[in-house]
Amino acid sequence: MARPRKPLLSTDRIVTAASALVDAEGLAAVSTRRLAAELGVSGPSLYNHFRTKDEILEAVADATSAQVDLSMFDPDDDRDWRTSLHDWALAYRAVLTRHPHIVPVLAQGPGRRPAGLRLADAVFGAMVAAGWPPAQATRIGALMRYFIMGSALGSFARGFVDDEAAYDPADYPHLGQAHLLAERQEEIDEGAFETGLRALLDGLSIQYATLGD
């Protein structure tokens, strides 16, 4: 019998299947047995590509990082450092919004993940090239990660129930419209992120103006 042109299993196939599973059901749904069933292979065959489930999740996290647009940090791009950070933050959050269940793994840091390291390198390099001292460039990268990751870990608007009776004015005199928040989740959460991002960048711009003083 002729051998198949493509192998039954590959690293990319495993990561794609694991990513879909994480998106649909969360991190707890991922197991080597479940992935093997999804891929139609035997469980041990996965170990030819990944030694542990954690390695698979690391690969899913890196594949997610690889989706983030970094073009604003290219040396030939004419955006200034503030605009670059702004545009990158929006791009990063957009990716995390599409894949919220992998955020806890990403929040642990890039580790040895190639795409994650390229992301960190791009942000740090652009800030240093713009004139920020290396130590402060490191802090800016950390600050942006805290802010972006935090915004993706949960929804403020979705934290309120769609039940007017839950907000008795005798107990919560200022939450008379809180039951309406959930239906406006995207507008509220995106607006809050943009408001916070602008405030953050305004503060950094004040610091930048004093460099060299």
C-alpha cells in the first residue's frame, strides 16, 4: 500500500486542534486523550511531537502571540512611539478577545516561546529606539502587558446581571441602570479599554517630555 503523502499527525495539526478546543471549552478541556480523539489518532502518537499537555498549551499560547500585528514597530514604519504602542495595544487586545481562554497561559510571560519573545523584543526595541532608557523601556513593556492582559481576563459589563430587581435602590442607589450593562458589553468594555489606554499613554508622554532633564 502506498504511503500517504502527508503524515497523519503533525505539530501544526495538534496545535490547531488544541487551539480550537481551548477556544470552545477552555483550558480544562485539553488532554492528550481528548486531543487524540479529536485528531483520530492514538494517544501515544502525540508524544512524538509534545512530551506533555503543558507543552501543547505553550504552543497554543505561542500560536496566539504570532497573530498579533507588530508592523507598527518596523524600523520603516513612520508612526511615533506613542501611536505604535496605541495601535499595538488594540491589535493585541483584539487577538486576546478572540482567544480569551488562553490568556492565563500568556499572562505567565513569554518563557521560551519564539513568537512571544519576538513580541517582547519588538516592543522593547522600539521604545529604546525612540529614546526611552532601557530600564524604562522594560517597565513600559511590563506595564502594557499588565493592562492588556488584565482587560482580556474578564468583562466589566458582563459582571452585572440582566435583572433590574437585583439592584434595589435602597441598597444600591447608583446602580439603577446596571441591569442594562450586559447588553452593551462590547461597547462598554472597548470604551473602557480605550479610555484607560489613552490615560496611560498621556502619563507616559509626560514622562517622555522630561527625558534628559
